[in-house]
Amino acid sequence: MELVDSIVPGTLPSSLTGLEMGVYWFRIAQGGTMLQGYPVLQFNPSLQKGAAFFKVIVERHPGSQISDLDKHKFLVPNDITVAQFMWIIRKRLQLSPEKALFLFFDDYVPQTSWTMGQLYNERKSDDGFLYAHYSGENSFGGV
């Protein structure tokens, strides 16, 4: 079953422009292809509600001085904490200990003790993705 087949007509947010609508449908289709490498997850009908894994897009905040990630799409288990997910991002960025990392979800910084599943249920987008932006700064006066 394709993820696109589960979209109900008329549920598209009315505030989208033509370009944004194309991006919206592209993201929905892309979400289905992310699961193709995981046959156990591919046919999970509860993917959008309380699934074991969900999709997260992580992008650099426009004003950030931190380098860009080599990968932006993540399939995340719902039982890891925000702190564990931040550690994964930190490792992928090869961030030095002097730099602080901040993760924003819709301009919201969650408690690091929350599970990613809790965060997904509160902040997911209409296209089924959870969007995150990261930023950082020198926290110990490093150059």
C-alpha cells in the first residue's frame, strides 16, 4: 500500500500556493519511498498514528554557522528521547564539544527528556513528516 493512496481528497491545507502544493505532494510521495528499504515498516497501516518509526526532515537554520548535514531525512524510532536524537545529529555533524547544538521543531525547543514519539504527535506536519532545524554556537568561548 502506498502512502499516497491513504491521502483523503480535500484534506490539503487551503493556504498553500501552487509551488508549495507541489512540494507538499512531493513530500508525501517521498515519505512512501523512504520506507521501501524497510519491508517490515512498508506495510504498516498505522504508520501515521503511533507507529514504531516515523519520518523526520532535519535542516540547518538559515543563520547558523554550523556545517550542513550529509543526510537530511531520518527514519526515527518513536521511543528514543530528544536528547538521543540530538546526539545522533551531533555525531553526523562531527560537532566539537565546545559547540552547543539546538534543535527547533516549528520554532519550539522541546524538553530533552521527551520521546520523539511524543514530539511527533504534537508537532508533525500535514504531510506526515516532523520538521526540525538545528543551530549552534560556541558555548565555552572557543574560536
